[in-house]
Amino acid sequence: MDRPRLQVTSVTIGADDPHSLASFYRELLGYRMTADDPATGDDPGWAQLRPPDGVGFPTLNFEGERQFRRPVWPAVSGEQNATQHLDIWVDDLAEATDWAIACGAVLAESQPQDDVRVLFDPSGHPFCLFL
């Protein structure tokens, strides 16, 4: 059997507050908000960001999770570990790190590589800026 055509189009990130998290990444990355469904009743809502025209993928989806637990990075036994993270290329690591912090990110205490900065978004997900 031949492999059918498959294409990753988006990444979905679970969050305690999908609207605030989408707003953070909108500011950080310059993406545009394409959906912002508020929480109603038992539905915690979701939001979606798309990159500026001509930039390409990925679309970022933020899905509210009622049972969300902030991840811990580096991993700690018995705690919620980070199961994924975004890697974001930058051309100036110091400037991009300062920008991310100004947008609301927190610099991780542990920095495993000189050419990478690990930060946490407002929901506690780690993300990496790299050269």
C-alpha cells in the first residue's frame, strides 16, 4: 500500500486559559487570532492563531482543559511533565529572550545549551528560543 498524502498543519496546546495563552503567543510571534471561542458552562473554550500571510505553518490551537496541571521542567518524579514544547528560531538570542520576557515569559533557571534559551509561557509550558 502506498502512503497517502499526510501534512501536519497545526499544533494543539492544552491550557488552563486558552484565550490568555493565545494572546501571549500572538504578541510574542506576531501571529493573528483566527478563533477565540470563550468558555461556556463546562466548555473551557479554545483559541487559534495563524502565522502572518506568507510565513507558512504551523497554526497554533489552544484548547482549554478543565483538569490542566502546569508542567514541570526539567521533569520531576511524580509531577506533571512537559510532553511537548515549541522550538522557535531567532536571529538574536539576547534580543529575542528580552522580547519574550517583556511579553510575559519567564526564563528557566536551567539552561542546558549556550545557543538555546528555555523559557516558560504563562501556562507553564516550556519553549525554546534557538540560533
